[in-house]
Amino acid sequence: MTGYNALVEQHILEHEARRKHFDELLARAEQGVSSSPEAEELGDELAALRQEREKLLNHIEQLKQKTHEEWQEESIEEAGPMILWEAVAKRLEALVERIGR
């Protein structure tokens, strides 16, 4: 495996690990929303987070299809999906904490 392919594989594994963690948080949030007095507001926020999750998954699938040159050029131009996963996961963690009170 070339260095580039190893790097791509490593990034894919990292994305999958973050997605799994995100999905676990999402399941916890979904369980807690229904029993919360703020169920409607929390449900709306949870729906928005689900939409962002889908956008990120679509973005990752598109990245998997790109050539080395396309991927390298785009990664220079933008921060990358890892930062987006972190931002969305932080919002979800805050929601889980609100529900768990």
C-alpha cells in the first residue's frame, strides 16, 4: 500500500470511528428526548443534527471516490470533514448533557 493509500485508509477509519461515536450519542439523545420536558425543542435540534450527520456521510462518500490529486487539492482549500465531525459532535454532546440532567 502506498503512503497516500495508507493515509486515505487511516482517515476513513478515523471517520468511521467518529461516526460510530456520533451514532452512539445520537441513540442516547433519542432515548432521552421523549422523557424530557423540552421534548419538542430538543427534538428539533436532534433532527437538525441528524441532517448534518447525513451531509457529512455524503461528503465522506464523495471523498472516497476522488483521486489523489483531487483530494489533495481540496484538502488544502478547506479545513476538512474531521473538524466538521468535531463541531457537530460537540453540539450533540451538549444536547445529551441537557437531556441527562
